[in-house]
Amino acid sequence: NSTLEGLKSLRKTGFAETASSSESELYDSNRRILALCGCRIKTADLLSKSFAGIPMPLGAKVVLCPRFGSTIREVRDRFPSPSDVFISETSSIVLDGDIVIQKLHLDGDLRVRAAPGAKVVIKSLKIVNDGVIFSPLSKENQSKEEGIIEEKYSMRGYIKTNEESLVVDAPSPGVVVVDRPF
């Protein structure tokens, strides 16, 4: 649905069924998966913010790509000490490929990618950065901005700005170990 159709649907059914609400639900599902695995991540009592009139919970933005794990067991196996993994509710994390996370404190943005044949092991890592900011488009100027702003943002009612992030990329076969004790 467009954001306008989403508002109508939200009033009628309680579900917006828009790109932004679907994305928010994906983040929520992935937060819950990490919590089920034992990671320390907030899944309830999250603040909410409206984008184009559609309320969305503000929690950690978690993307678990299929190569990282397709079942809870596969994801759980990626965290040998899940209680040593903390992800703040303002963080964003993307995990793609053969990745093992032993100890992580994340308050910002982290993207980890291991290409086929590669493996990333995060032994110990603390990240505090400005991360990704979700800025709402105003109702007054959204229609004017749609010609300038990419459709993937205008259909959501917000723009994602990557202020600062850490990217760990293992593009070729082998093992990359990240060990920054804290």
C-alpha cells in the first residue's frame, strides 16, 4: 500500500500494510529471534514514532540474511555466548553469511558480510557510533520531494541516513577474526 492507502487500512483493520510497516515487522521478528537465542536486546515497551502518519515501534533494526541463518537453531549456533551480546534499541545490524559472534556491545550500526567460502568470527567488539538515522518526510513537502527522493524512501515516509557505521566484509574465502577486547 501507499502511505495514504496504508492510513486507510490502518483505520479500518489496525494494520497499515505498507513498506514501512512491513519493514518494521521484519525488524521486530528478528529482534525476537535474537532474544530467543539469549542475546540481550529489547523487544517490548519500545517507543513509537509516526512516519507519514503510520506509527512504528523504535527498536533495534535487525536484518538476518538467509545465509546467516534460516531457523532459530541456525541463528542460535551463531552466538556461542548469547548473554555476551548486547544490542541497544537505537542500533542497526545486518548479518549476512557465515558469521559467529562471541562478544558484542553494539550501540550504533554494524554490517557484517561473509562471502561464500569466507567466515567472520567476532571474538570481542564494542561499537559506539552515530549509526543510521530515520528522518520523517513532512506531509507538507512529501509530494514535492517525491520527485527528488528515491521511491524506496518516499513510499515509507522516511529517509534513512547512514551517519556512521562499522562494516566488516570478508569478500573472499578464509577466516576474518575481529578481536577488540573491551
